[in-house]
Amino acid sequence: MSLSPILITSSGTTTTYLPLSTAYPAQAGCSSLFVNPAVEGGDRLFAFDPGYAAHNSGPACMPPQATLWWGQDTATDLTTRTELGGYKMVCPEAYKTVAMSVLDKSSTRVGCCPSGYNFVDWATAPNPIQCNSPLPAEVVTYIQAVPSGTWTTTSTSIAEPSSIWGVQVNGILFAKPVATSTNLITSNAAPSSTEASESTSHHSGLAREAKIGIGIGSAMAFLFLCAVLVIGALFWKRKRRSMTTSPSQIAIEPQYSEEDQKSFHHVRTEERHDEQQVDSTRHVGMG
């Protein structure tokens, strides 16, 4: 998200919001560098005044954006204004967030006071009456405006406990913009001709890829089925061959009853007797 200044024009006035995206580093001594801006003295002292460094040698106690905001012209007829804020609103390191106020659904006011100061009420620049802290009875040193337009360093003794004001840092925190429902409806309902052609081309490409994928898948499925059938046929044929034996391999042994076996034995005995007689006759003839 961009951290550039935000410009908002309303009722003829353009307001520039300067972002505080990081905590401005705390500067040593700022909590005790007091300013009395009233010429010839006054009854109020202020700490963390953005103009202290410009009036007297010392550290810059406020970020540059806050210095511009605090020192701007506040005439009512101006058409430009400077405020602090943006999509991030971070208090300086020497400060703390003391108050928040919701302005509308997209913006919230954030109030920062110096650490150790109490929030009194919302105040606008350059009125430092938002943050207050007790001031004990002691000798304090501060810079004082004089009629010549310059500043002088003065010390005074505080006889009784009092209080001191700290310059506030206030800004507006804006919600990050999101796509509106109107934009979404318009985009869906009436796409441009370019968007439509790109969408058609995209879906056409998907259709071609789907067809190619289906064709490859079908071919692979067919080859797989054929392989299964061939392997199954070979397996069945081999199994069937192992279970079937040829007739020549079968030894048929006839079964005979006991009487048949005795009869066959008698016949064989007679056949042997006849063969012996024939042999005897042959021997006689030859002798």
C-alpha cells in the first residue's frame, strides 16, 4: 500500500494528509525543553514544541510532518489544509496513543500525547491544550518570545506545584481501499470485448487440451485391456494344458475277478504243457 500523501477535496477545500508510517525517534532532552510563546511572559509552559529548534539551538522534538502541520496558517478562508494521517498512523517514540475516535466507516482519529502526559480533550493545531502533566515546585528554564520577534532563555522558580502542557500529535487513520460491489457487478455483467475474446480463447484452449487428454487416456485404457486379455488367455491355456493328459499317457489296467484269474492261470498252465510236448516231439524227431 502506498504511503504517499492523500489528497481529499471537500466543499472547495483540499486537505493533504501526511503519513506517519514509522515511529519518529525520541530526542534526548525534549521532555525538559519548555517554551512560553506569549510575548512578555504568560502563565503556561509547553513541552515538545515543534518550533523549539527554530527558535533556539536544540533537537527537533517532532517529525517534519508534524512541524508542517503545527505551523500551518489556520485562516478560515484558505482552500488548502495540511493534516497528519494516511493508511498508517504511528505515534512518535516519545509519545503514546491516548485516544481514538471513529469518524466514519473508513476513517478514525488517533490522538498521541507525550509519555507521562494525560489526555484532557481533543484539540486542534496549533492549540496545545490536549495533553497535560504535573509540574512540581522547582526552578525551570524555558525560552520566551520578546517584542523584537526574537527569543530569549529565561529561568523562573515555580513556588507551588503546577502543570505543564505537551504538544499533541493527532492524525487520521484511513481504512485500506477494497474493491466495491459496484465494480464487481459491472465487471461481471459487462466485460469488455478484449476481456471477452481472451476468455473465449482461454476456454477454447482448455477444450482442446481436454480432448487431447481424453484421447490419450482412451488409447492407454484400450492397450491396457488388450494386455490383460492376452495375459489371461496365455495363463488359461497353460493351466488347461497342465490339467489335460493325452490318451497314450494313460495306462489302463483291467480289473478281473478271482474266478477269472484262476481260469486264466489254468489256461496258461495248459499252454505251457502243450508247448513242452511239442518240444519233446521235436527232440525225438531230430534224434
